[in-house]
Amino acid sequence: MVMQVKEIMVVNPVVLKPAQSLFAAHEMMLIHEYECLFVVDEERRPIGMVSTLSTSGDQKATVETVMKKDFQIISEKQTVQEAANMFTAGHSKLALPVVDEKGILVGILRLRDIVKDLTAPKKEGILTPESAVVYLAMTKNEEKERLWLDRIREHGGKPAITQVGANAEKLPIKMRESAIVASIAFGVIKEDAREKTSVSNAIRDIILQLKMISPGLGGGFKVGVVRADGRIAVAAFGRCGHALANSPEQIFMGSSII
């Protein structure tokens, strides 16, 4: 069964009203550990978004004066995969407001909600290559990396993991080479032109996303590859740009038939 956004979203999130001060917004973010808050109208429809950076100005100013009005929303009935694609496409780096069929805010969805409980065993459901590769690429240490390599194999998938970093000119080639070499080394693909092309096609999707979000910039990424259900899924998780230490981590994903 396909998992919907409402199954993993944060229910009844803290929200802001347009007339509240930046000081109040900043305090609420600190207390509740939110990176951003959504502003709602009297009917609780989302009308704006305020991030931690937005609250650094005049603390007496109102939320309405600094809120971002151009933001993406997602329905509670959309799939988690659709949500992941929205994050991947750069529609949001922090969170998405979740609305019901009437447009009322019913929750928020953060990237970490999609990949939460990485170490918790999944008793039921199917681990798709797309979800599996996101989990694998976002592992933070060798222990979790081994855990997800084993878990993906238990679900019948073939995983590989590698890392790559380069400037914008060399990144496409380096990422393709690293992903293909790792895929062969981990037994995900054979030394075969057709199978290599499948990995390369998935990497092409990621490079196109990178060029849209960070044109002219390279980056450093952990790259996961998973083969299952007749297709290859590749995810790259890391930072774009020159100031890598200060840039936000992002997830990019591509897939191909094999």
C-alpha cells in the first residue's frame, strides 16, 4: 500500500498569525525547535512562511512584513514519494505545509519526517528502490550505512554506496564514474554496457536537478544506488556550492529501467 503524507506529517503544528511580532516568532521556533513556521489566516489557510533567517530583523516588526508568500503546499492525500520529489525538485528546503481538501492547514512535512526512524525495523510494507536509496544516501555514519545495506538486501534489493566531490565542470563525470564503479564493486550491476547506461541515466536526472538549483556550482555528496523491481534508483545527498560547510544539505534522486 502506498504511504500518504498524512501518515508521517507533523499533526497540529505550531502556526503564526500575520500580526505577531518577529520576536514571538523567533521564540516559538526556539522553544519548539522549528526551522520555519507557517502563517495562517482566520480560517487556518496557509498564507506565508517565516524561517529563522527571517526573524533576525527588527524584533518589533510583524510577521506579515517579512513572511514569504511564494511557497509550495502539499495535500495530505498525496504520496510520500510525491513529497520526496517536491523536496528533490527544490520546492522547499525546510518544510511543506500540508492541507486538507478545503485548503486548511492540517500539518507540516519536513524532509526529516520522510526519512525518520531510519534505524527502526519496518514490520510491514514494501521497501521500494526509491525510498530505500534515499534512506541509504542519508545515513550519517558507517553503522547506519551497514544497517541499511543489510536491510535493503533483506528486502531483495542490491545496494551500493559511495562518495564524490568535485567542481561543477567535473561533477557530472565524477558522479557517473563513482556510481558505476561502486555499483560493480557491490554487485549491483555487471560489467555490462547496458547496465552501466542505466546507472548513468539515473545520474543524468540528478545532474539536471543540480544544474537547476545550483547552476555553475559543484558539491560534495554521498551517493546511494539500489537495484530492485527491474529498475535502478540513485540518490545523492549532500551540499552544493563553494561554501559547503554553510550550505544546506539536499537530496537529489534519479531512476532508470534496467
